[in-house]
Amino acid sequence: MSLWDDLKQKALEANPEMAEKASQVLNRAKEIVTEASQKAAPVLKEATERTSALAKEKTPIVKAQALKAFEDAKARRTQLQERAKRDKAAREEMIRTMYDITLTPEDENFFDEGFRHFHHELRFFSLTGQVLDTQKRSNVHLSASHSHSASNGGYVYGGYGSIGGSAHSSMHISSHVTTEHEFWIRLGDGSEACFGFADSRIQMRTGQWLTLVFVHPAESSNGLLCAIYNHASRTYQGVMSPTVINGRFGLHTEQPGFFNKREVMATELRLMTELERRLTQIGQHVAIYNEVPALEIGRAH
């Protein structure tokens, strides 16, 4: 018997009536606690349901707030662009913040955020579909050049020059191989489309699901394929590098001169870095929001 039990037994022997009253009080306290728990259960359930409903109600509110912040940021950037034409300080602020974005890759409206470089703006969109057919073809390209030299000081190249004394002619042939990749996919609306590019690194096979990312100027709706996300292998690869995108859309064409060489090259390097970052963020976004049913992915294997 424990010390506590021993003390209770002695107290019971000393005053049985008081011990009985204490027992009754304890039992009544237990009954009160049980009744309180039973009454609180519906209240707690109702509070939980209200909290859940409130969270659902707030979801579109939070989304609307994010979109409003996005629109406000766009308006502010437009104001800075207008002021930059007249104000040096505003121009410096515009340059500092022109690559800033309001939305994140985790936001379902991330594609609404354009990529700005001074007065140029690029937009992105994506299409998801299943590969119906894919094939690669290797093409050999030959080029030839002819040179003609004279032993007494003359020289001829490509049919032009002068000859003195004896002469020697030679033919140079070089070749290089390119791989053309063509594939067909069925889009979500049931239509089929064919795409092609010259890149042997990107891997895919029939049955796999792809998300194709396209880039286009803000003032046009015609996009060029710039990246591919393979849902089966979970790989994201670029079809167009930032350098190629810059060349195709003429984002930064200023040539460095004697006095502005450092500034022009620094601006172009920053453009390449930020464009590469945006392409990476787009890959993160399509991996989240362009998923296809697991059953369909399994069939692709």
C-alpha cells in the first residue's frame, strides 16, 4: 500500500462521514466535467466549420489582393517609364526595378507577369499535350572553298587577286552535322500539332506528356517554342537560350562603343542573367500547375 493510500485509509477510519462527503463531491465534479464536455462538443464543431468556411471565403479575396498588387505594380512601372523620358533619377529607378516581378512561380497567374527590358516586353504561355510521334533526322552540310597561290608573290582567293610566276590551286571541303527533331502531340482539346527544332539533347518518346512553353512580344500573339517540360521524366529543357531569344526579338541591340563599352556589356549580361532566371521560374511554375493525371503518366512508361 502506498503512503497516499495509507493516509486515505486512516482519514476514513478517523472520520467516515467526512470521507463519504468528500467522495460525493468528487463524483459530482466528474459529472460536471462530463456535462461540460458534451455541451462544448457541438460548439467546437460549429467553430471549426466556421473557420473552414471563412478560409474558403478568404481564398478568392487573397487571390484578388495578389492580382491588385500585380496591377498596381504594372501601373507604377508605366509611370516610371513615362517619367524616365524626362527624369534621370526616374530612369535609374526604372532600370533598377525593370526585372522585378510581383507574382511568384507558385501563383497560378504567373504567366500574366511579362518580362520587361526597357521598352520591350515579352510574354509567355504554355500548351500541354501527349506525344503521338517523334523522330530525329541527321543532316550533313558540306561547304567548299578554293584558294590559288602564286610562287612569285601573287595570291588568288575565291576567284580574286593577282598571279605572278607559277601557281598552286587547292580545294578545301568541310562538313558539319545537324539533328532536326520533329514531333506530333495531341493537345487537351483533341487537336494535333507538329513542332520541330534543331536540338539533339531533348529526349521524349511516344505516349509521354509534355508542356510546351512559348515566348512572344507583348504586341503579338504569335509565339516561338522556347522550352519543354517532360512530365514523365520531370525534366525541363530550353529550346531557345537567352542569347537566341534576345537575337530573335531584338531586346538589346546596342553595340558597345569606345566610351560606353562597359555599360553596354554590363546591361546585356544582366539581361541574359534575368532572362535565364525567368525561364527557370517558368519551369517551376509548369511543374506545379500543368500536371497531368498520374494514370496518364503511368501509361507513358
